[in-house]
Amino acid sequence: MTTLPQRLSAPTPGWETYADVVVIGSGIAGLTAALRIKAETGASVMVVTKDNLSAGSTQWAQGGIAAALGEGDSPEEHLEDTLVAGAGVCDVEAVRALVTEGPDAVRELIALGTQFDHTSAGELSLTREGGHHRDRIAHAGGDATGAEIQRALVAAVRAAPEITVTEHALAVDLIPGAAGGVAGVTLHVMGEGQHDGVGAVMCRAVVLASGGLGQVFSQTTNPSVSTGDGMALALRAGAVLRDLEFVQFHPTVMYLGPDSRGQQPLISEAVRGEGAFLVDWAGVRFMQGQHELADLAPRDVVAKAITRRMLETGKPHMWLDARHLGREFWEKRFPTILASCRSHGIDPSTDLIPVAPACHYASGGVATDLHGQSTLSGLFATGEVACSGVHGANRLASNSLLEGLVFSRRIAAKLAADGLPPRQEPITDRRTPGLVDPSVFPAMQQVMTDKVGVLRNAAGITEALGSLADLGSVGCDQPRTRAWEMSNLIAISTVLAQAALMREETRGSHWREDFPDRDDPTWAGHIDAVCGPDGLHLSFHPAAPTDPSVSGAVIPGATS
């Protein structure tokens, strides 16, 4: 059992305000939730974002958004590809909701003003990415899909004066209500304005759309704001976190050298979708024979193949060969990636691109039902912060933007149908406080990368847990943003490592060297984590089978 702080050591709130619904996060999931909740319920909505309204992971999405929009495609085929990638632990009904509601959700984005790319015949331009058997990825600006979606959604929110936006604000902790659940949320607003410093927003519901946990690892495609804040905030409040061990490492991230840290340049899977391929230092196409889709295999397969080849050859990275696509094609189809490569001295029309896996996406998160409701009354979650059941053990390429879109719409529909939760009176917060010094950040990233990254084993994970406990004991008596973020990162790293130690199999994006057999049917289920007064508890729960070959048997004693 692991002891974690149940709340952060925040100063007494210096101000208080009210909104019916607080949405934490300003990517596709958060902005869609705000717009739809306002439209369908008439509730007052406050959007809270750590940076400015346009920051976050959505703007960095290069590949696109997946939906069965093309001729000959169908939701059933999209469902099948998603279940295969999810390796036996997807929630089939969640996936069905995603693929059946996805096309209309994308059409609504278009109606909102999103300018997707079209063919010369005027049809929506669709491409293919890893794990998909159809061309179903809609893109914008070639490789700037996320930025275009973010632009359209930000414009819509800015044009809705009844939606309040609070920028440069970190959500610190949920405020417990007298009847259980949520009475509000404390914020630290960084900057001058109507509200500054630590304050409280009292509300009837909180929607977490705060993104992922990429900064847990040394190299990631995630921006610096991705410090697991929403997941940690929910954990401390008593909500269930699910399947945090399933962290997807994108196989083709530009390698910038052994000392590079933080956000790294992503080389979208769409580049391989257009015909690029992986080679080792001898020029061998090593994905041939690894999978029926070769270089377009699901991301866990490609990431592991690259990692194996790196270990076999002793090389720090592999290569992506896209030279044959030509300069004109690169300039039209992938202008953003081309500019990024050139900024690092590489011309992909003439040079091989050095690539290695890096942390990309958290398939796990705050456990929710089909309507985004967490296990805590009044707390909803959508997008990467949530575990809706869509991704299972490994997210299918370009399903993430669609998930945020579809499940944010579902939250709004649920609140409209059932009404908002009643407003609660806050109670005195008697949870155990704690704060971690931000100086331990580099050490935490390194131990997670070395011991709980692409390759995992019991000895390494156990060593990581010991290191995390030591690092987490380095206290801080100065409440500030970096200390709150550090506390969140330590908490999420601990849950991730504990779950990775418990799951004694290799499945999807979770690869145990000491349990190399894939998809053990006795482990076809979810690992849930909850933080109570006596510490952190993890437990295993069988998943509903996605096909008749999955037994979903309960594992005796699978609790820690």
C-alpha cells in the first residue's frame, strides 16, 4: 500500500465565484463540452485553462481525426479496427458510440467552420494511418489538423459571451460537498485580472478535459502543460483511475540526441500512411514480416519493433525513409512536419529522419461511464484525461480527437436529459495535505523513462517505486504552480508504476519483458486505483469480452 497526499497544500482561497459548470481544459474535448453544455442546458459555464485558450495537446495533432466518412467504409469496420488495436480490453459499447456518432460529430465541426482538406473533386480528403484498414482520417492544412480544429473551436467559444474563460489558471483540488461529490474547485490564477492567486469556483458539476500525463517521461510529444493535473485531482478526491499502465509510445518521434528532454517533434503516422517506411542503420526494412500491415501496424507493434532493433544493434534510434515522396509532396501534404525537420537540419525529401519511440498518449485515466460520468458525483471527464473504454490497451491512430468530440457531446446530452446535479454546501477539507519540491522533476522523469517506459520488468518497476517514494518525500513549504504540478506528477507516476507492476502480461502498449506472452486471457480486464484515507489501493476487474476467445477470468489475489 502506498501513501499519497489527499489534497495539495494550497493557501486559503482569497476569492470566490460561481458557475453552474466548470470545464477544466481547452482542447477539443473541453471546448466542445463548454459549447454543447451551454447550448443544451443553458447553464453558466466557465472554461479554465492552464495556458491560453489555444494551448494544449489538440493544436499539436498532426494526423487528423478518424471517422467512417468515406465511400465503402462503415462504423462496423471502424469498430473492428479499434477493438483489434485495443487488445481485448475495450468497452465495446463505448467504441460503438464512438464510431456511430463520430461521423455526425465531424460534420458538426465542419459546420462550425473547421476547414478540412478536400480532393480536387470537392470530396473530403481522407488518408490512412496505422491499424486502419480504410482511408478514414480527415485532415486539415496537410498536417495541421489539430491547429485548425482548435482555431474553429476557440473562435466559437470567444463568440459566446455567456461562456466565461479563465486563462493561466491551474486547477488545484476539488472541493468536497456535504452530500458527497463535488461542491467546487480551487484554482490558482497566474496573472492580473478579476481573479488572481488561489480562489474557489463553486459549481454544480466539474468536467475534466485537462489532457494527459506526458511530462512523466523524459521524452514526449506532449506540451509542457501535460502534467497529469486532472487525473491527480480526481484521484485525491476519491475518484477511480483506470488502466494507467497503458501509455502509448509513438514509434516515430524525431530523435534529437541522448540529452534532449521535454516535448519532442512528432513525425505523424500519416507520413507512413503516404508511403514512408522504417529502416535500420543497414537500410533493412525491418517491419516486413512483423505484421500484416508492416509499417502501418498498430503503434504498439511498431514501437516495440523499433525498440527491439535498437537493442539488437546498439543504436540510439532507427530511420524513417520518406525521400521518395519528393519535395513538392512534402511541401503540400506535410508543411508543418517539413518545417520542424528543417529547423533541426534535416530535409526529409533528401535525408533519412532519425526516429525513436517517445511517450505520446495515455489510454487510461479517470474511469467514466458511457456519458462521461466518473465514480464521483458531479465529476465528469472527457478526452485524454478520461478512460472511457474506447482505447483499451492501445489507442488506434486518430481516435483521440474523435473521442473528445463524441464524449463531450454525450456529457452535454446527459446533463440536458437529467438536469445538473444539485448545488452543494462545501465541507471542511480534512484530507491529508502534502506538497513535493519541484527540484525532483528531472530525477522523476529519468527513473520513469528508464524503468517504466517502453520496456518493463518487475525488478525495474520495483526500483522505480522505491525511487518515487524517496522523491515524493522531498517536501516543499512554498505552494506554487511548479510544486503543485510536481505533486501531481509523483502521484500519477506512482499509480502508473503500481499498475504496471500488477499487470503480469504483455498487452497493447504495456510490455513486460518478464511476461512476454501477449494477451493472457486471465488478465483481460482493468486495473483500478483509488486513494482513500489509508492510502492507495489497486484492484483488478475483468472486462466484458470483446470476442469469444477472451475469458475475462478473475485473478486471485490481484489487489495491492
